[in-house]
Amino acid sequence: MARKLVIVESPAKARTVSRMLGKSYSVKASIGHVRDLTKWRLGVDVKEGFNPRYEVPKEKRAVVREITEAAKKASSVYLATDPDREGEAISWHLVQAAKLNNAKRVVFHEVTNEAVAEAFSHPRDIDMDLVYSQQARRILDRLVGYKLSPFLWRKVRRGLSAGRVQSVALRMIVDREREIESFVSQEYWSIDAKLEKAATKESFVASLVGLASGKKIKIGSEQDAKKLCTELENASYAVSQVQKKEAFRQPAPPFTTSTLQQEGWRKLHFTAKHTMAIAQQLYEGLSIGEEGSVGLITYMRTDSVRVAPSALDETRAFIKEKYGDKFLPPKPRIFTKKAKGAQEAHEAIRPTSVRREPASIKRHLTREQFRLYELIWKRMVASQMSPTILDTTSVDIEARDGKSYLLRAKSSVIKFPGFAILYSEGKDEAENEKAESPLPELVKGESLNLLGLFPEQHFTQPPPRYSEATLVKALEERGIGRPSTYAPTLSIIQDRSYVERIDGRFHPLELGFVVTDILIEHFPDIVDLGFTAQMEEELDQIAQGERGWVPFLQDFYDPFEKTLKTADERMERVKVAEETTDEVCSICGRPMVIKWGRYGKFLSCSGYPECKNSKPFLVKTGAKCPKCGGEVVQKQSKKKRFFYGCANYPDCDFTTSNKPIPQPCPECGGLLVIRGKKRAKCLKCEASVSLDEIEKEAVKV
């Protein structure tokens, strides 16, 4: 009897689905897209209704042949690609490439027995509106990329690229850098008073707010602070108001793609790209002992916070059993998404079963898989737990000496921990709030003793540079890009050396400034945040069948083509200054400069073309190789992962995956490498050393 053929994207997903469906099904993997626009040409006939010219890439021809032959022998064919526009388009391309004319589409948002069985009981036709939306996006990005990138090659340097979302993300980073550069810091002072409850001698700290009338006071200099302190030293202090109330902190919703990438960076220090790669593994299925291969999380490309009723019921039952009735709200907590352009078609990212506690499956997962799964699991369970309840107290204090001043002290004490016993959301910036210690029992009219005044100087700070988390958050809030675009966007702006990441923050490089300025001057729509968000909204309209994809492209392309022609005629070639290094040319003795080629940075003699000496560009660490004493430099693998090795390779084969530091081990003089945020480990004696202590010793020297 002929078996039924099922086609998914990845081999891992194929293995999981095959185990679930049994021997009457044959499951094949397309390994992503099997067709794309022709690679070496524009691939779009702009004069004939933007007709796309697709081809099966050479590396996918064998896959298509295998699927075609399998389909001929199958009794029926099912397309089980991912449940989004990209997955819908992959299914459509499979139909076209392998001639699967009678194939049916099945969709599931989690790779579990129940979800797969439900999907196969309700097969459908391919949703062409979703396909047209994806096709419009692909053509739009091809038009921008294949038209703008050569323009940048002609005017700036070969190897550059420009794209809709990446150009806007780059502009945001550049604009933020210019805000920081132009920021003028302002001095200001705060004044704290240490006060005492006379009856019990209990002390606490209150902060000067302003005048008792409610008027704010600007303390702009040390002179102003001293003047106020003189008045406050002679004042009498009394409680003017006491407010006590309960405050409730609600948990965050379960993850979307954006919030998972943000929290992955904040708590695990995973890049957006790495977070998505690990999440893909958890979604497609992993073998967890006797249960076999199963998907551990729901689909990880989503901007919905909706949770299926069955998952809510399971989660609430688990909370009641594990934590008790106090930690379970009377009703399920229902979240809605308020971000611009949010779609509610999918579920949030959650465990496929909260019964699979992280600790129970830890031995079956890699360290990174476990950490990300634990994060997703905790976020989901916490989202349905009771709120944290705080007893908050706010005390207003009047200081009277001719003038009346208002001081305020606050405290908050956890009355009931609620969801916080399991999970609390990470923060993007360090909190500047002062610690709130419990206050003594105070009543209105009660006199207080002044124990001391503590003026403190401050300076206003510029806005912080974007991290992976804050940039993804900003892109989503502005409706720029979609869940699937964030990770590749952040990767490409770094790969093109438009920006670099220093201490987790994006810093634009000179090339990033140059490209951004060119695009702002000559292609303002491409880097306009509102225009880019509008394009996303129109792509959503195509997906919903409310707009035609050809008119959409026509409306964009006609003005874009005119703008491109005008810019090409008017703009002169821009020369990007080359960075001088401390390297000296081994032939003529002149300084070496950093240049760019088709494979990235390299060092070239500043005397070119008289001297044509060049050498690879190496990022030095300042550390010495423990094998030969050579320089340890940063290198990059074929998979674009950084590692560190001896500059004398291939004569010396020393490598390490951890970043070395110049200072030697204080115990044995061996090579120290960074392990964690605050410690280093010696590769020779394996001693663990505090980075703070190393830094102090370096300062002494």
C-alpha cells in the first residue's frame, strides 16, 4: 500500500513528525526554500507586472528530484511547512518546483501528537494571500537590494549593501550616536536628610522634593545645594502626611519573538540570531528519553501573546498542584498585544506542556537548550500566577524655617511574592532608584530629629546606545520589520562593518555614518521610520486579501526608480577615510592602513600604489601565546563564530574559544581567559581569578 507523503522544512522536524505519524507516512525535508529569485540578475520583470523569475538553486535540485519521485509513489501529499507567510510560500514553491498539484496544506503551531493529529484532520488549500504577501516582500527587498547596493558600490565601496529594514536599523543607531555626541550634560544636585523618630530612635532617609506648596526646586550648583542645606539645618521637621496602600505587580505575558530575543540578550546574553537558532531546535523536536522526539515549545516566530485555552487549563492546574491556591488567580489571565502591526493568528511562545519541568528534561538538552527552555517555561508559568503584592508607604515631611520645604520617604515591602518567586522580567538599563528600606511607624504631626544632610552632585546622562534587546524593542514598537527579520537585520549590519558591538552596545563605524548620510540625503523614504512601518502595514493588508501585491509594488517602484536615477546623476563618489594602525610596512617602513576588499578588512601599505605590500587584518588581544610566545588574535570560523588563536598559525596551532586577557595568571604566570562576567580562568593551573582584582593590579603597575 502506498504511503502518504509529508513535506516539512528541516530534517529534525521530519524525524519528530515521522515518529508521530507512524509507518503509513513518509516524511521528507525540503531544507528551507527550494526556489528563489534568480541569483545573478534582478529576477523581476518590472515592466511586466513585476513578474518574478524563480529558479531552483543548484544545491536544491537533488532535494526537488527526491520529493518529485516520492510524490509520484505517494497516495497523497501534505505540505506541513511552518505556520507563517514564509512557510506558506515554501509550500507553494514546492508545489511549483515538484509539480505537487494535488497537495494539501496542514498547519500546526507545536510539534506534538495532539497538534499534528488535529492538523491532519483539517487539511486545506494553500492560502495564496499569504503567498502573495511573502512574494511582495521578497520582490520589494530584491528591488531595494539589487538597485541600491550597486549604487553604493559605485559611489562608496564594493561589497556594501542596503536593505529596507537594515537601513532603518542602522539609521536608528547612527541617530542615537549623534544624540550622544551633541548631548550637553547638565549639573544638578540632590539633598537627602537622615531623620529620626524621637520616641524609638529609629532612623530613615528622606529626599528633598521641593517647596511645601508643591513648587519644584532646581539645585543646579554646589552653591545652591549649600544654601539649601544651611536653611534645612535650622529647620524643624514634622510628618505632614502618611499614605499606605497595597500595590500589585502583574507578570509579563508569555514570549513573542521580539520579547524572547530581548530577554535572551538580557538574561542569557544570547544574540538575537543565537536565540532563534536554539529556539528552532526546541520547536522542531528533541529526543527526551522514553517519550522520544517531541517539540518542546510552540512556533517561535510570532507576535501574538494569545495562549490556547487547553494550555491555560494545564498551566493553572500545574500552578495549583505545585504552588497552592494562593498562587493561582481566580480566572486565567488573558493578554492582548498592543504593538504596532501585531497579528493574533498564532500563539505566544510557550512550552508544549508545562508538565515537562526544565529540571526533569535537563539531562537530554545541551546547556544552551536548557537555559532557553527554562526561560520560556518560567515566563509561561509565571504569566498565569498571582500578582506580587506590596505594602507601600509614602511619608511627606515638612521642614519649616521661614520657608517650608517638602521631603519624601518611600518604602515598599513584599506582602506576598506571587509570580516573583519563579520569574521576574529583565531590565534594559541599570536601575537608578535608591534602595527603599522599611520605614518606622509614623503618624501625621509627629516631630522628627534631623541627624544629617547629604548633598550629592549629579549630571544628566545622554540616551544609552542600543543593545540587541533595546534595538529589537524599538524596531517592534515602531512597526519596522516582522519577527523573522530582527535576527538577520542585527547580523548583517555587523557583518558589513556598519556597526560594532562594544560591551553589548552598538557603536556605528565610519562606514555606517557615511552610508546612512547618503541614504538620508538621496533616498529619504528608504530610511524613514514611518514610511518603512507603512510598508509593513500594506504587506499585512496583502496577507489579509485587502490589497493587491502588484499595485503595492508599482506604488513603491515608480518614485524609487526616479529617485535612484537622480541620485546617480548628481552624487559624486564619496571617499571613506582609511584608519591608520601602529603596524609598520615590512618593505618600506611606512604605516599600514585598514582597507576593505571583497572578503572584508585587510592591512595595506599607506604608500600604495608605490608599495603594494598587504597582509591580513588581525584583531589583537594583547595576550601572548602559551605555546610559542606569539600574539594571540581574534579569528573567525567558517560559521562566523569568533575564537582566539596564535598569529603564528600554521606554525603554532594554539586556539581557545574564550577571550584571553593581557595580564598573566597571578598564581603561575599562565594565560588567563574570561569565564563569565567577573572572573577569568588560567589555562595552565586552572585558577579562578576576579577580573576586578586583575584590573586593580594593572592600575598599580
